[in-house]
Amino acid sequence: MRNEATLDEWKELYDVANKIKELKPWEYLYDMDIITMLLPGAEEPVYCSIMGKGGEFFGIGTYMGFDAMNNFYTMAKRDDIPDIQKIRFQDDNVLMCHFGNREELTKEELKLVKDLGLKFRGKNNWIYFHSFKKGYVPYLLDKEEVLFEMEVFKHLFEALKDYVDGNVKVNFEKGNTLLRMYNKTKNLWTNQEAPILLPEPDYPQLVLQDELLVERINRQEANKSKIEVDIAYLTGAIRDEKYDVPVMERLCILAESTSGLIVDQDFIFPDDNEMEIIFGMTVNYILNYGKPDTIIVRDDYVLNLLDDLCKKAGIKLKVKGKLKAIDYFVENFLRYRF
């Protein structure tokens, strides 16, 4: 069950967010100019991206840990993916502070602003926060997230103020970051330029160890087809009493690329084992229809899940941002629903 923040806790977060807003950091930084914070007790860094230099979307993204930040960079690089599917790279361990417009806020968010006695006027002046957790729609922060974002924003304000005032220089173009960390020797917090700390992504892998299943798969005839496998993100929300937060519509789909035929599909809920669903759906296709020539996936996450299977079965495995059959299905699904 969710534990909600008190109004006093929300007020403290809004106060520091307002202080950051008054600095207008988007006038000095691009969204790829990253601020890194090493917080006491945290196993991994926290990264912040300031958005608004382009004059369209104003906000601050807080990326908690290596995976979240690697996904941020992947999202920036993958311009071959349909916009509706890019949320997969920002669907977990991310807190977003928006500086938007009144009509963007939900009833709950508007009530919170009213209860706090805050007055926002004009375009890009309404502050609201979203939590991104895998399997759920972006939603209002809970108590733990409010307290965490409050700590992050207090440090972010100090780092940004130092940078805006010219007290610290950072060559972001060389891949450096504005690093805020605690110096135990000097017993104080410091802001400095540093190389960004970010190891390579470590995607989960499924290893097929059932030798009898491997034999069954390899006895299947090759059918020369190309199939697409993906977890497709839709735009709707599923409200279920089982979950405290509305569930994001995500559909695991297996389709034949040439014919456009949807062979199998299954909605994925937050407590489902999506790796097993992807793997099982692919194996079932092979056992029922034969071995495809190629399996096409959209991202490295699904690629790594199917890599061992494809190697043992002699199936080609490729990554493509646009999946012809699946994207066509999603477009029509959304068109006819609305």
C-alpha cells in the first residue's frame, strides 16, 4: 500500500523546486549536460538532466542509478524508434519534475497545489512531479520519493547555483559532468568537474539449459520466415484494485513480419515475469510453426533475452527500431480504440 507524503513534506519539495526554477538553469545547460550526485549511503550515483533549452518542454529528470542513466542515453540515440515506444527507456527509476501548464495536471495534482496554497500563473510555470516505475503509468510521488527528490533537489540547487554563478567550470562537450559529492577530508560538500561515472549496460540474459528442449527446437524445420518480438507500449492505463497505481498498457507481441500476422499477444502486468513471457512465446512459436530464419527485436533488452536461444537454434537475431507488423498493429489498435 502507498505511503503518502504529508503536506509539509510536499511544501518543502515545492519550495526547493521553485528555487531551482528561479535560477533558470535551462538557459545555461542542455538536456545532455548531466549533473551527478554521490549521496551518502547510496550504492549508485543519482543523475539529473535539465530540460528546456529548446523552449518547448521544461523540466528536471532525476535518474536513479546506472541503468536509468544508460536508458536516458539510449533514448537520446535511438531516433529510429517510434515516439510512442520510446517510453521504454524512461519507464523505471526516474522522477520527473515538470514546469508545465495548468491543463497538464491531473485532478490529484491540481488538488495538491491548491491544498499547498500555491499560486501558479502562465505558461511553463505550473510545477508537478511524476514517478516512473516499470509497469505503471507516470504517477504522483509517494512519501519515500518525495523525501528522496527533496534531498536530491537541495543538492542540485547548490550545484546549479555554483555553476550559474561561475564558481565551477565544466566542459560538458568532452563528456564531463558537474559532480557534487561529500569530501570527508574537508568535511564539506564540493562541486567540481569530473568524468561521468557510468559503466556499460548489463542486460539480463536467459540461458537455455534444458537439453531436451534444445533438441526439440533443433528438430523443427526451418520455415524461412522473419518474426518480430517486442513488448509494445500503448497509451492507455488499466485500473485494477490489485494495484495502488494505474497500470500501463504493455503488450508482448509476436508477429510475422512479411504477412503482418499477429501470431501471439499477451498483456503484461507489473507482477508478471515478462522475461519468461517473451521467452515462452518465442519457444512456442518455434515448436508450433518451425524455426524462423530471423527474429527481429526493437531493443537490446529483448535482444539479450533471446540471444542464447537463437545461437543454440541457429536463428539470426537483429535489432530494428521500426517493427513493420507490430507498429502497424499498434497504430490500428490506437486508431480504432479512440
